Amino acid sequence: MGNCASPQYTNKNKNGGGNSKNMMMIKFWQSTAKIIRMDGRLQEIRQPIKAGDVISQNPKTFLCSSESMYVDSVLPHVPEDEELQLGQIYFLMPLSKSHVPLTLQELCSLAIKASSALSDNHLITTTNWVSYRTPSSQPQACREVPVGFSTQVSTRRI
């Protein structure tokens, strides 16, 4: 899935300078580690934290980096003693998925959840090191994301 932001990207304004809004977004993106939960919530970590600290608060789960997710491969666990990297996306997965190869449908479902969580424009409540965004309660096209993995394909058109 990979990182969704490029620190090399800037828009030039008419005066030749960088677009300050884009630069602020890049700085904000890189200043947090993002954890996508299976219910669609986004947790942003603002200070270094070990994976084990997240796992201890979420029993029967494991963290997987978006950088290491491949179709037909088992999801590798982020080691509990490893610090989460700022600017990276992680998925908090149920342990039941830890020894099962990832299907294309599952990867697509996770990508949609991440996209939805990352593009949600709700105000967030922040503390010193963590903030949450919850999924939008307003109906929007292409925003339906099932909880868990489904093998059924929707044929509904928008």
C-alpha cells in the first residue's frame, strides 16, 4: 500500500514560493504515525511509541505496517519492541488474521478503510500524543466499508 505522501511534492504559487498549505499538510503527515483500526477509526501517534504499547491496550490484535502488505502473503507483525515510525500507516489487525494469506479483496478493503479514515475532515480532539478520528456519520458515495472481510462483491451502482 505504501506511503501516501511525498515530501518532495510542492505546489508553486505565482511568486515562485511553495504552497504553505501543502507544506503544512506534509509536515503534519510526517509528524504522526497513523493506525487504522478495523472499525475505521484513525489513531494518530505524535510521539515515539513502541508497538507493544499499542498492542497492550488492544488485546488479541497485532500491528502490521502498510509497507509490508502483499497479496497472497501472511501479514508480518510489527515487533513489540519496535518504535512506530512517524509518517507511516499501520493497521491494527485481529490475531485471527495473523496466519492467513492476504487476499486481493482484503487488501482493497483495507486500502478503502485507510483512504476513508485519512480523508475524513472531522475535527479531532488531540492530547499530547494521540488523537482519534471517527468515520463520517454522513452518507457519502463510495464510503461503505464492511467491518471484517467479505467474499461477496457488491454490484450496486452509484
